Amino acid sequence: MRLNLEEVKQDIDDWIENFLEVKHPDLGNWTPCPYARSARLKQSYEVRIGDHVLDDLLDLSRQGLEGKEVIIYAYPHNQYQAQDFRHLVRQANEMFLLNKDILALDDHPRDVEVVNGVTMNQGKYTLALVQCLSDLNAKAKLVANQGFYDTWDEEYLQTVFKYREDPRL
């Protein structure tokens, strides 16, 4: 099944505006992503339809983020099993992204991520969300100092920061 880019962009925009930008009481009245609104308004993210995650991320490692804060590769929800997708994204991080100051985060509908009872996944597509690692670490430190991670489970935080600096330190 080939995804329609315009439909995927609209779905991602809706997810950003109606979930990632909305304050949630179970997250200490924080939005799930404190930088999503700014990225949406500045149009500093790009949605792409992916073909094969390793090839896509290798190409991105060569091209860089091309002035975007986030590049989101979308794949059909059933193109990859959750554990296979997670493994491929981690492999890409370790093999060629991290040494270019780039980090890919995986989001699979069947690998549900829950923070304080709030499901964080987009849910419709399998996504690789790619960002500049040093920028992500700097932004995480800023919000950590304001209490953003205070309601997050310690075990979950350890998985989130596997390749990143722990902003609470």
C-alpha cells in the first residue's frame, strides 16, 4: 500500500495541532511536545513518505536535515512489525546518524508509548522522527529545568534518553 503524501501531511498536522500542542493534566499540564506548535507555525518540519527505513535514514544522513528542525518519514502501519522497526531505527542511529549529530526516534502504532496514562503515539502510521541531536538535547534541558519530565516514569525516561543526554542531570 502506497501512502498519499497530502493525506499523511494532513494527518500529521492534525496530530500536532490537536494532540502534541494541547496541554494535558496527566502530564503536569504540559503539552506532549513543548516545541510542536512553534515547529508547525514556522513550518520547520517536513513529512516524507518512506520506502525503506534504513535506506531513507542513510540518505538523510548524507543530505542532513536541510534546514528543518524535524523530518518525519511515514510508512504504512503494517509495513514493519513494531520490534523490527525499532531495531532498524536503532541500527541507523548507531551506524550512521549519531556521528552526524542526528537522531531518529521510532513511533509504531503497535509499540504503544504511554506517559502517565497518556498515549503518545500518532497511531495511524509508522513514523521515524528525525532531529538534530544536540538541538534536541538543548531543548530537553530547557524544559527539564521547568519540570517537564517530572511526571514521566523513570524506566520510560531511560529508554527515551538511550542515545541522548539526560536533561535532568
